[in-house]
Amino acid sequence: MITDKELEEIEARVNSAQPGPWKAIIEGRDQESGSSFILTGGDGDNRGEDIYLDGATDDDYDFIANARQDIPRLLQEFRELKKKII
């Protein structure tokens, strides 16, 4: 089982990353031209720096971008389930 310390370490990594939400912008799917990138912080005033990756597939971009939202949700769910079984 994942320890509380491990959960805290995962959460610390989440909290130190650029603010979410993140979204993969894929050339040919989401835009006509330009490089694929990960948009951080959403649109508007919270927008962060774009993330560009070398050697990443479209699926890699989608996975990394969605991990910014998925990991906090998984942490929350894991903690709730852990309370019920302990």
C-alpha cells in the first residue's frame, strides 16, 4: 500500500508544477500549423508557460497534460478509500 509519506511526496510534486488545468494542443488535431505543446493554467489571466516536448507522441502529450488534472483526483479518491478501509 502507498504510505502517507509517498502520498505527500506525490502531492508536493503536483503542487509545485505549473497551475492547471493543462491541455494538449496537437498540431493537425487542435491547430492547423505550429508545434504541438501543452497549454498550462487554462485560458485568461491564469495562463502559464507553454510546455514543448521533444520526441513526444500525440498520446504522450495527452497523457502528460491530463496527468495534471488526473493525479489530484486520484489522490483524493485514494485518500477517501483509504479512510474507509483503515
